[in-house]
Amino acid sequence: MTSGVRGVDGTRSADGRPGGWGHSSVPAHRTWTRPASPCSPGGTSPVKSRIAAVAAALTLATVGATAAGAAAPEQRPPARSPYAPSALVLTLNDGATALSSAPQRAVTLTCAYVPAGTHPRPAGACDALRQADGRLSGLQDTGTSCTLDLRPVTVTLQGVWQGRRVDEARSFSNDCVRGAYGPLTSF
């Protein structure tokens, strides 16, 4: 018989081996059975099962993506400009200069592929800015008749226009005259 080595449950089997898991001296509620061998005909390895499941999932995903891609028309990104996207901030100040008062209103304008921003008319504002080459000084009067009130307002334009840094201000004698310069200054 062997020395004082005992099994998990502190018993020994009839042949002197330590009792415990898988031996006859262990009560039935503590027995452990070994899973079927991966090499045996009735058993499958957990690794093989996972590989099979992953392969099936990849096959389904590939087939689904191919079918979805075949059904959807090809979408191309919009034509890219050689310039960086244009992102601007316009502010409206009461007074003859931008420094004479705090901004009363500010809007954003992005003239990238699709005009956007908080400007009320981004498409019209981007078109006006393209015609003016990205400068407030390049804006043309639309010919609207205005009164001769002197209540000056100043519009500032800051940001990036087609890769070029822009920081410009333009003063108008009143709001009517400001609006007469088109959608860019009408906000």
C-alpha cells in the first residue's frame, strides 16, 4: 500500500490508489466522466466545433455581402476638389467695425461637397462666395433700393476657403444694404 496520500475526498480506493474523481470509492454525486476523445468516432473537439461555427458564419457573411453588393447600384464618392474643404464662421456686429461691439449673431458655413452649416441658405451663400473668390470685398450689390439710414453693421468672415485662410470684415451702412449683397450676408 502507498503512503498517506489520499484523494480529493480523503479516501482511498480498494487497490490502494488515492480515492477521488473517477474512482469507485467516491460517492456517485462526485463522479466525473471524461468527455469523448476527439479521435473517437462519437466525439467532437470543442476547437473543431468552434472552427466549424466561425467558418459557417464567415461563409454566410460573405454570401450576404456579395448579394447585397450585387443588388445595390455602385455609389461613387463626389468628385474631389484639389482644395481643402471650406469651413467658415460669419458673424454680424452692430457698429462700423467688428471691434466696436460684441457679435449679435454667428453662423457656420461649410462649402465642401454639399453646402451645410447653420447659415439659413448655405447653397446660395456658397455660390455667392465662389463668385466672390472667397472674399467679402468681392461681393456685388444686387441692385436693391435701400434707405439712407445710418445704422452701421459689420459682417466678419473667418475660416478656411479652398485651402486658404480667410479673416475679413466688411461694414454696411444698415441692414438693408447688408442684405442687398446677396445670400452670404443675409443671415
